[in-house]
Amino acid sequence: MTKADPRNNYLRGNMAVISTSTRYLPNRDLSFGKLLKYWRHQGGFSQLDLALASDVSQRHISFLESSRAHPSREMVLKLAVVLNVPLRDQNVMLTSAGFDPVYSEGDLLSPELEPIRQVIGFILKQQEPYPALVMDRYWNLIQNNSCCERLINWLIEPEKQLDNFYIDGKINLMRLMLHPQGLKPFIANWSEIACHLMQRVYREAVTAEESNEYITLFHEIQTYPDVIRVWQKTNLDSWQIPLLTVQFVKDNISLNFFTTITTLGTPHDILLQEIRIESLFPADKMTEVNLRTGEWGVT
């Protein structure tokens, strides 16, 4: 049985939004010189800064960016490391310069990654009785602990999640947070959260030169009600607090969280570099009490 796709409700009749929203994104030139210049700007390097940090002449950096010189494979990797370019994007830089990619993307279920799975499972278990989840680069949910599953199921019935948010066997957390049939009705400070999340999606869409999935997601969520309005609005009130929290409210129960993001150190695999473990912690005493007593969400 084919499940409903929540995107269909808002894509129909909104193609003008999708076609015009490309104005927010830069021209996507995949030449090595353009990519090098882009990542240099991202890192806040001048050509002289990059030359000094990589022990390459400023003249050669200039020639590489203007395509008057062609880099060696070693030069591509050397500059990418200095600029702290993600592994996936290092492969893109190599390909743009005419070389084969060097970094592979593993499968989390493979036997080789069993130690990683054990560590992730340990982190999720240790986070109890607070929520924690694992997501990939596109904010697709990979794994979660029992408290996180209980939180989501409390806010949205599992059947509705399956019908509305499972696409290609995955649930996308950005869609879940921003869609009006998702968590939006239960987030008291949804406008502030939506603005923050849109900024994150935009940053990823800008940097993901080889991926259309980011662009598709970015365009899609702009078609959801109120998303563009809150993204374009500067919320000065949220700047007065040291940390943005997310406030879930249902059945007169309020759960207020701040989050931390954990990544794996020194990865040589694309998947392992892109996995993010998000842990939610109580932002006030009442939330802590509710989570520890376990009386919330009882049906």
C-alpha cells in the first residue's frame, strides 16, 4: 500500500514558490576554481591566508581559482584539509579537478561498523530518561531512544506518522517539525524554531554542491504555511536568551528542551562524518520532573 506523501498537499498550486525560491541560492558552478574560492570564503581565508597556511604561493592560489592552473590530486586534498572541507565535498573537489573520489560512504549496518553502532546505542541509552536521536545529513531519522520515541508518539499518533511522514521508508525531521500536520501545532515557540531550522536547511543547501536532495527539501518546506514569513522575520526577542529552546505543549503538559549535537571525531568515512546525535535536555525544573516521573504522555 502506498502511503500518503505530505509534500503533495502543498506542492500542488505552489510551483511559483518553488520556481522563484532559487533566488535564495547561489549559482552552482562545479569547476574546481569556483569551489576552491567558495570554500576559501567559507573559512574566512584571504588568498594570502590560504597560501601561508598551505605553504603554496599566493600566485598559484590565484591561478587555481581563475582556472589558469590545474591542481594535482595532492594539491586538491592539501587545500581541502586546510580549509576544513567535509569529506563528501572533498570528493566533489577531486571530481571537479578530474580525479576519482578517495572517500567512501559506508553502511551503518555493515559488520565493519559494529563498534560504531555499539557506541551510538550506548549514548542513546545513557541519555534516558531524556530524548536522544540519530539523524543523517538530510535530517532523516536513523535511530532514537525509547524516550524520544515516546515523545514523538505522544505528540503524533504512530499511524499518522506512517501515513503522512514516512517517505522511502524514512521519516524526515525537518518535515516533521515544520509541516502543519506534524509537530507544528504542539510547539509553543514554533516561529522561532522554524526560523532557526530554515537557516540550517539554507546553509546546508548552499554548501551541498553535488546534492539535489537538499535543494528539493529547501524548496519543499518553503511551500508549508508560514515558513517563508517566519524565515524572513527577524526575531529580536529570541536574542535576549542565551540558548534557544523548543517547547512542546499538549494536554496541559509542557516539555521545554535545549539540545546538544554530537558527532564522531576524526572520521575517514563520509557516513560517519555526517551522522549527528541530537540529545534533548530539560530546560526547566518542571520538564525534568515530568521526564523523571514518567507521568506525561500516559494514555
